[in-house]
Amino acid sequence: MQRQYRIAVIGHTGRGNYGHFIDRAWLQIPGCRVVAVADPDAEGRAQAVKRTRAERGFADYRQMLDTVRPDIVSIAPRWLDQHHDMILAT
């Protein structure tokens, strides 16, 4: 039986979004399931939850990481100024 990896995606609508829709790539990878997305923008978060079929959405990526404890985190905003803090939080 193949292991199921629990994926969390961090995006930021209006500030780099989801980097060319990298969040959707997980839907094509066997053994991976998006369990949560984080986006401070409520509308963008709702769209990402729907688009990825995630179980939950969070406004704060730190809260998502603490709550969900994913196997893999996809740091998706295109703008690099946000990546450092997100990487350290994982």
C-alpha cells in the first residue's frame, strides 16, 4: 500500500498568489493529498481550498502548520521576500 503524504500549501493572494498555480500540481502526484491551504486573503483562500480540494483553509500559515502538522509544505508565493519566514516556520 502506497503512503499518503499530507500536503499543506502556503499562498498569498495579491502578493505573489500561488506561483503559477503550483498548488494544483499536487493534484497530479500519486500518494499526495492537499489537506490545508493558508492565505491571508479570505476570497483567495476560499478559491484555493476549492481548487485544491483541501480539507481546511487558514488565514495564518503558522496556525496551519501548528494545527495540521503536514508531511510536506509547498511554499507557493512567487515573491521571494516572504519565503524566508515561511521556510523557518516549517
